[in-house]
Amino acid sequence: MTDALVSFAWIAAAGLLAPVLAFLTGKRVPAVVFLLVLGLVIGPFGGELASNGEAVDLMRELGLGLLFLLAGMEINPSTLKSRQGGHALSTWVLCLVLSFGGAMLLTSGDAGVSIVLGIALTSTALGTLMPILKQNSLSSTPIGDSVMIHGAIGELAPVIAMAVLLSTRTTWASAAVLAAFFVVAIVVALVPRTVRTLTPWIGWAIRDGAGSTNQTVIRSVVLMLAVLMAVAAVFDLDVVLGAFATGIILHQIVPDAYRPGLEEQMETIGYGVFIPVFFVTSGMAIDTGVIADRPWFVLAVVPIIFLTRGMPIFLRELWTDTGSELEGWREKLEMSLYSATGLPIIVAVTGVATASGIIGQEEASLLVAGGALTVLIFPLIAPAVGTPRRKDTTSTPEPA
């Protein structure tokens, strides 16, 4: 336990230092980049000041879960059923096919590695992008809304593809397990309303304790998150699926008037404690020796991600009417750069792939490092190529 506490102290220090360093850059470099770099510095491949263990790993999983829960809470399922949502889904499928085909050529027909690359390189880091979009005054704008839709598809679709294509089960068995998970998620979504109807006194008790030290509403959300993440783990699915489902369920069942307050409380818990742990420990897992030996591979990942994810989105917006209401090629290019930013799904996919023996830890480190570079580069370039706009001076959550 002493080692875990010492490691957590270093991780907490990195979590505090990262936004300070981001502030010194004028917030041009997102804090998440510094979280990864500082994790690399204090981790086993750096200064060996902190290490992973069961306690730290649990906090990391909770951080990942809260990151995707908050992303899911921003998603309105009705927008995914819209024309723009349909275009976003078909564009993602095109990205996956192109990425898989290119990987097959580069790996001389290694289907396993090609599937990993196809899924990892076509994701969108929506949870990471949300604070950046708010900071750049893009929330509730055509660009922000488009990134949200592509981001929702770019997070949910890779997770489902990962469950089906990277599972040790047969495809039909994987599909059956996914269906069973969604049934459980629907049941969980119906529980609050059912309990409120059958035993109204429980609802009264939860409302009564919402603003006190009991924090019953927050505890209810944490319970829902824990249940769906646990179900996903038991079904041998990635916990990201359970967390994302929790966020979407909350968006549906929490009244609009109360949702901003709940989001603010969950952001305080997530960005204050657990989400920084996820990013710092992700940096701790990057093997600096491998990067030093193959730096060009890491640098090559960035344009490859844009070509396989960003470019199809840009061309689709340029040549077809997707209903996005984006004006001019500059806004469309800006949106495509944001949508090509990827990291959490890359971490998740490479984690599953290394555990399954499909790729080695060296390749995983290189892909995660490349994903981290997209978080640094794409959000930095996007505002520069986009239409100039006046920034909102109101305070917003710092990227974690």
C-alpha cells in the first residue's frame, strides 16, 4: 500500500502541474499532452518514481469510465439518427475499410494487426475534445455539433468493432454477448423510473439527500456506472462500452433543467481526480526506448491518422450535403482535424490487442505516442485553418 500511495502522490503532482504548464503556453497545448509527458517522466520508462498496481489500475479504469460517461452525457441519441448522423456512420465505415486495406498492404496480409490498426486509427477522442471545444467557443456551433456527432460515432463504433473483431469468441457469439449487454443496459435505464413509480419514497429519499453530505444523486450515478462497467467486464467487453452507455442513459433520463448541474458535479469528480490518473498512467506505459529507436514511426502515425480519419470526413463534407450547416472549406477542414484527434480509444484498443497477443508492447507504445501527438497537433492547427472567430472569455473546464 505504501508503494501505491507514493505512486499516487507523484501522479497527483503530475495532474496539478499539467494545467499549469498548459497555462504557460497560453493553452495552445492541451493539458492532456502534459499529463502524458509527465506520466512518461515519472513512469517506469522514465524516472521510475511511480508504478502501476492494483490500486492505481482501479483509479485508472474509473478515470477512463468517467471520461466516456461525460462524453456520453453530451450525446443526444436523436442526432445520431439524423441525416448527419447517418453520413457520419457511413464515413466511419469508409475510414475503417480504407485503414484496414492500407494496413493489410503494409503488414503483408496480417489480418489481426490490420484490424487493430483499422480500429485504432479511425477513432475520435471526444472526451478529450469536449473541454477544448468549450475553450475555443465551439460548443453549440455547427463545427462543435459536427465534431460531437463524428466523435460519438468515432468512440462508439470502434468499441463495438473491438468487441466483435478482437474477441476470442466467434463473431456470432460476440454479437450475442453484445446484444445481452444492451439488454442489461436497457434494464438499468428503466430501473430509476420503475423504482420511482413502485416505491416513490425511495425517490423522495434520494432527492432529500442530493444536496447534503449523502450526495445520493451522485452515488446513484456512480452505482449505475459501476454496474455497467462491471457487466461489460464480466461479458469480456471493454469497460468503455459500459461507461459510454451510462452517459447516454443519463442524457435520456435526467431532465434538461438538472443536467447541467449534474454534469458539473461529475466533471468535478472526473477531471479533479480520476481522469488525470488515466492520462498520466497512459503516459507511464509509453516505452521511451522504443520511441527513441523508431521516432519516424511515431511521426508517421500522425499523417496516417489524418489520411484515414480526417481526410474522408473532409472530402465527404466537401462533396456531399451532410446537413452539417458548415460553411466553406475552412470550417470543414477545421472540423475534420478535430474529428481525427484520437487517444483514449487507441489506448483501449492497443491494451486489448497486447493482452490478446496480436501486437507487442513496443507497437502499442508507438501507437499511443502517435495518438498523443494528434492531441497536441490537430487541435492546435484546427483553429488556425478555420474561420477566425472571437473567443468566449467565460471560464471553461481545462482539458484533462
